[in-house]
Amino acid sequence: MEIRNNDKTLVTKTNRVFDYDRIWLGAVLGIVAPILTMLAFYYFNFSHISILKFIEHLFAVHIQSSLLSLSVVSNLLVFFVFIWTEKYQSARGVLMSTFLYGGLVVYLKFFA
């Protein structure tokens, strides 16, 4: 932002604007988006039971990894929003958190 004084000299005023191109921001959004997707799935389909019963049901019928892998698809939206707005570091953070979820899905599928 530029401000002109009466004597025609230029004075610059710096505004601190939040920089959305950060790896940590993409990682946090990449972790939160699947959780919100799973909560929306619970709310729209199983809100008649408690969330703890819902989680117990997921583990009882061994579909926790399937639901988690479907929830991670929501990271595509976050990833492409960062790509379209040229926030490549944030997109890298989303990709990193997606790989972390992938490791969790493999663990739940084969070892839990």
C-alpha cells in the first residue's frame, strides 16, 4: 500500500498478509478434510446412533479402511484448489498428508 505525503514523497506502508502457500497449511487441511468427510458421512447416514457405536461398527465389520480411503478422496478437491491458485507448497502439504493417510489405510487393512 502506498501513501503520498504532501511533499510528493512516497511512503510505503507494509501490510502483513497471510501467505497461503505453506506446506504446513496444506498438511493441516489435508488431515482435516477427510475427518470432516467422515463426520459428514456419519451425520447423514448414522446419526441415529452414537459416534462411538459407529466406530465400533466400522471395526466390527472391517470397513474402517474402506471408509477412510473414500474419505481421503476429499483431498483431491483441496489439492486441486491449491494447484489452480498456484499455491504449490500447500499442494505439496496436501499430498504429504494423503500419503500419511495411505499408510494408515494399509495398516488398517492388513494389520488391524
